Amino acid sequence: MNTVIFRTLAPFLTALMLLFSVFVLLRGHNEPGGGFIGGLIAASGLAIYGIARGIQPVRQALWFHPMTIAAIGLFLACIAGLISMFAAVPFMTGLWITPSLFAIEAPLSTVMLFDFGVYLVVVGAITSIALALEREDI
Amino acid sequence: MQTDMALTFVAFCLPFLGALAAPLLTRILGHRAAWPLALFPAAILWHFTGFLPEVSRGEIVTGGYDWVPSYNVSFSWLIDGLSLTFLLLISGIGTLIILYSGGYLRGHPHQGRFFSFILMFMGAMLGLVASDSFLMLFVFWELTSITSFLLIGFDHAREASRRAALQALVVTGGGGLLLLAGLLVIWNVTGVTQLSLLLSFGEEIRASPFYLAILLLVLGGAFTKSAQFPFHFWLPNAMEAPTPVSAYLHSATMVKAGVYLLMRLNPVLGGTAPWETILPAFGGLTLLVGAVLAIRQTDLKLMLAYTTVASLGLLVLLTGFGSEHAAAAAALYLVAHSLFKGALFMVAGLLDHETGTRHITRLGGLGRAMPITFAAAVLAALSMGGLPPFFGFLGKEEVYTALGGGDLRAIAFTAAAVIGNVLMVAVAFAIAIKPFLGAKVATPKTPHEGPLLLWLGPVVLSVCGLAAGLLSSFVHPLISSPLASAIAGRPEAVTMSAMPHASVALLLSAVTVAAGIGLLAGFDRARAAADRLVNDIGWGPDRGFDQFMTGLVRFAHRLSRLLQPGLMEAYLTVTFVMVALALLLPLVWYGEWPRLPIWPADAQFHELAVMALALLGVGGVLTARNRLNAILALGIQGFSVALLFLLFGAPDLSFTQFMVETLSVVILALVMTRLHLQPRDARPLAQKIPDAAVAIACGLGFCLYLLRVTQGRFDPLLTDFFNLYSKAIAHGANVVNVIIVDFRGTDTLGEIAVVMTTGLAILSLIRIRKPAAENGKETRR
């Protein structure tokens, strides 16, 4: 697997996959996609990078431990659920705001935050498993 | 009223806030953090003092917030004479204990942690005695067990501490579970979940066929917590904790939680024959056992611990005795005991801290060096000995008045109380006098008076014991009478004063004190006798606990060996056999076989091609020469299924399936490279046949099941609902995604928590392999 072509292409492939994963995540509410599938795409992208270049570059690029990313995701998902408590509606009720950013109406919601949390959990958990398995010294 | 309620709520939260602040404050201020931290309990004390006028008028203050209204669960409190007395004792003694710990653990590297634990305990204890709702009572009850575990095991490097902590947790936590069961039965019988409402259901419960079950379960909780025989053994072991903990948890507050519970439920459960038999019997037995064991000890803290056991026995005896003055006696003795025992424990700790030993035989002649400590000890001991005009005297007079009577039962229990008290008087004076008078004995450290932080607590408590006795006409209407009324369940006025007046009770008191002092003269001989007695018996519940724990561990070991042989093959076989059975049995049982599917006339070529590809994948798995090829072939089969999903209008599902298949191939391949397996799967035929049978059964089961399900009538209710509302109220056109993140978002939250946990588990499993692999290499060399 350690061919020059693969090693050269892998970073570009990973970058594309990460970008695509975010795209899939954001379009999820209206078209096929969402946090779970987006997370899987991102995780495979990172796994490819790890196979091509070894795990150390991936760890450096991620900055956080993958499990930390998963934990942040779970935390965000919980927060997204709890926000509705402050609006005096039951836990996990979706709340929407549409602020105007540069004259564009951007619909933002707790649901989106929740989906982002799902995305991070999937990326973090799968990447940490993949990276742990890719380590060769064990 | 609203602000009052909010303030009370804040008062219940304050200890926990203090626990959060403690480590930081201690890092900045060192041991002087005790002063600001003592403000937390002091503020609570001040707040609850404000309830005195209302409660002394006989009113019951309730308040709280709804929590889960659909299950009738609330965070609510009930403050009457009983709760308030406990609240004041906990916060008042708590203030002194925080200051005392500041001096006692000065310079300890984990002093901040200690403050944090003890404040947490305080919060739990306050919540326990003020709880109105059953659930809150139980939660706080267990929370006191847990914080007590942390505090006993504070010195966690010593094995004795760890054992004592575990023992206390097992005994009191287990008792808590019994209490939970008891509360649930009460809830079932009456339908109420609040203590304040329960009071009017007394008749109903006592007449219920479940009364005895309720009683035994509640007593299981109370007796373990309050260290009644035969569960008394954990309390002396808990003396492994630092002395502030012993003074606070294991004499003044936590161990009284069981007594509190019995007093609280006395109007509801009390007055029956079982109640008035079991409680006095166990209480009296505990009193005698505790007193005899106390005499036997030479360690100051252990002597005090066993007298605490004895006193708790006396309190249980009084709570269950049911005579006219019993409630008043229990009330007075409860308050008196908290004051003098807290003080004496702190004195013991002070002696230990300043001299380096707390063995009574190695202490002597310290009166000149430690005058303040000596004074506090003597005042507290006089109260414990029950001499006028101390509060302890009032308690003892009332006890003898309550127990006094002409019948055999009264005489028997009076005799028990007198014997117990004589022994306690002897122990009290032994502790207060022996270390301070007589010839000087060389101690590990040169003795000198402790700092303010250390002597403030015992002095304040012992002076309180004196003041409460002198000002009894002032204290009774505020504290004693409401407390006694709450215990008895009817208005009671406590009138006992410190002025001795001729009565049988006074005579008994005089006998007690005289005999106690007489015993003091021959203390060493008494100790030897008690020691011999205990040694002759040999086996005790403490050793029984060890035997129980060893047996439990052995049993658990055997059971898990049986259920978890550690063979992956066995696990997988069992799992898949169960899957096959779950799929096939209902079909057989109910005769719900599906009709054979009809070959679709309009099958397109590309659809058939995809199915052929899937079959090719399966064939590849079966014929693969090595494992890696099999994994790849399985991936091909998965991709074909994903394609089918795509063709038949489930893009989300197919999308996910693609990614899952890709990742499973990658991860399986990575796992294979690490497992050092033979590349070929070389199973003998004898194993291949049953494995294949299980696999075919599973596949057939899924196939038949799916066929049957799709042949049933399709209920479009949910589909219609989601189609209708997905865009309208959840602003999303992709129904699948809307269901995942919005309609059933809580499910997803649970699922991602599972993903995270699984990830952590896998990660740790991979890391565990490391040493095993190294060992393997070494053996191969």
C-alpha cells in the first residue's frame, strides 16, 4: 500500500473527503446526508491519510485526541438538547432562528448543532479506533 | 414566601458550592481556607435559625419544586421540629468541624480534597433530614453513604482505611437498598410519595398485610446506617478516618440518620407490637454490646466509637419504647449526645494531634500543658456522665422517667439502660480525666496546647452542653418540645429542668454515676474482664463480614467463569444461535410461514446484475483461499446490497451502507494484520458443519422473516405522519434525517453515547493487548 502514488494522492483525497463530509452534513436536513454519514466519510478520509502517511501526521493534523473530538460531539449534542429547556419547552425540542448574515437569511437551529454533535462523535470514535489499529508498534 | 423558598433551596445547594470552591481556596489560602469555608455552613445555620419561631409554634414548613410531575417526583422539603433540630446540628457542628479540620489536617497535601468531601457530605446530610419526597430521601441517604466511603478511605494508601471504607459502603449502601424497597412498598400501599402526606396514612399502613415487610425493610435501612447490632461492626472500623470525620459523621450526624428515619416514621409505623418489640430489643442489645466493647478498648477513638454504638442503641430503644416520656427522652438524649460526643471526639483528635498517640495507657498528666482541652473534655464528660446541670443530665433523667414502670418489660429495659449508662459514665471519665491527671507519661511529641482552630470546636460544643442545660426553660420550647412532638406524632411539651428533684429517675441517675465512678477506679480490671469475654466468644460480625465478602468474590468468580469462558467462538455461536431461534421460533410457533415470493415479471437487467454481484460476493467469501480475500468478498456483497437500496429509493440508507462497508473492510483488514492468524481459515470439517448450520439458519431466518413482514398489511400511519409534519414543523425535507435528529433525537443521543462508549472500550482493549503481545514474543524467543 505504501506506493508513491498513494502517498502523494492521499492528502488531496483526504482533504476532498473532509470537505465533502461537511457538505453532506450540512445538506442533510433536506437531501440525503446528515451527521452520521458525514462522520463516516470524514473518518474514512482520515483513515486513508493514516494508512498512507502513518498515524503521527494524522494525530498532529487533528491536534485533539480523536476521543476528545467524540466527547466534544457528545457534549454539543447534549447542549443542543438542553437549550430547549431554557425556552421552557421539553428536552430536545428543535428551535430555529434565521439571522441575516451578509444579507443572506441563514436558518440556524439546535437541530443543526445536534447533527454536528453526531458528526463529531462518529468521526472521533471511528478515527480513534482506526488509528489505534494502524499503530504498528503494538 | 417565594424568596423564602428560593433561599432555602440555595441553603441546600450551598454545601455543594462550597465543595466546588474548597480545592481552589485551599490552594490559595492553605489551611486558613477553613475560615472562609466555615462561612458556608454558618450561613446555612443562620438561615435555618430563622425557622425556629414558626416551628416552635408547632407549624410544619414545606416547600419545594416539581421535578418530574408525571411521576409525582419533586424536590421538596419538610421542616418540622425533627428536621430542624437535625438541620441546626448538622450546620452548627459542621461549622466547627470545618474549622477543626483546618487545624487538624494543616499541611496535608490533600486538605482541599478533604474539605470538598466533608462539605459534600454536609449537603447530603442536610438534604436527607429535610427531604419530603421518598426519592430525594433515598438519593441523599445513599449520597451520605458514598461521601462517608470517600471520607473513611481518605487516607487511601493504608489498607485498613480501604477495608473500613468498603465495609461501611457495603453495609450502609446495602441497607439503603432495603430502605428503597421499603419506601416503594409504602408507595404501593398508600399511593403517596411524600413524607408529609404519609403522616395521615398511619392507620392504613399498620392495617396493611404488607406492614411487617415494610417494617423489616425500613429497619434494615435504619439499623445498618445507625450501626445497630449485628451491623455495629462498621462504625468502629470507620475510625480509620481522620478525627474530624469521626467526630462529625460517625458520632454527631450520619450515624443518626437511621435514628432520624425511625423517629420520622414512628407516628406512621410505630405503636404496634412488632415495632415495640423489635426496636427496644435490638436497641437494648446494641446498648449493652457497645458499652462492653467500649470498656475493652485502649484507643481513645475506639472507646468513643463503641459508646456511640451504645448511645445509638439507647436512642433506638427509646424510639421504639412507646411510653409516655419516651419521645421526650429520645429528643433530649439525641441533642445532648451530638454535643458531648462531637466535643469528646475532637478532644481525642486534639490529644492525638498534639501528643502523637491516642492510647489511653500512654497518656497522662497533660492537664497543665493543655488546660483548654482539659476543660473542654471535663465539661463534655460531665454532660455524657449525666451530671446536673448539664444537658446530658436532662437527657438521662428523661430516659429513666420514660423507661420507669412497674411491669417486667420496663424493669428489664431500665436495668439494661442503667448497666449501659454505668459503662458509658466510666468511659467518659476515663477519657476526660486519665490523660490529663496523674503522673506525666512521655509521649511521642512534646505536648502543648493546640491552636485556636483545634480547641474552638470542642470548647464551643461542651459549653453548649452546659448552657443548654442551664437555660433549659429557654431551649425546651424552641428545640426539645417541637422535636419530641415530631417524634411522637402528637404535641408534647418537654419540661425536664436541670434542678434535681426527688424521684426514682434521680435515684437511678445517682446510682449510675456512683457505679460509673466506682468502675473508673477499677477500670483496668474491667477492661481485662471485657477483653476476656470478647476473646472467649471469638467470632464476631466483623470477621463474618470478611467471610461474607470472600464468599461473594469466590461465587462471582465461579459464576463469571461459567458464563464468560473467554472463548470468542463460544460467544459468537451462542449469539448467532439465539438470533436464529428468535427469528425462526415465532414463525414455527404461530405457523406464520410466508408465501413463496412470485418472480417479478418486470425485473430490469441492471437489478438482476446487482443481485448476481451480491451472490458472487457470497460465493467469494465461501471459497476464498485466505481471510483477506474473504473480507474483500464480503465487502462486495455489502456494496451490492447498498446498490439495491439506491435502486429502490433509499438513498440515505444506501449512502450509509456504502460507508459502513468501506470502513468495515478497512478495519477488519487492519485487525487481521494484528491478530497474527494463519492467513487461511483452517477449520476441521467437524467444526465447519455446525458453524455452517448456524449461519444458514440465521440467513434463512432473516429471509423468511422479511418475506413474512413485507407480506403483511402495511400500516402507513407513521409514514403519513412524518411526510406531513417533517417539513411543516421540523423544517426539513429529508424525512430520514429529520427523524434521526429531531423527532427521535433522544434516541440518537443515546446511540451516539453508545458509539462513544464502544469506541472507548475498543481503544482500551487494543491497549490491553500490548503486554500480552510482548509476553508472546518472549516465549517465542
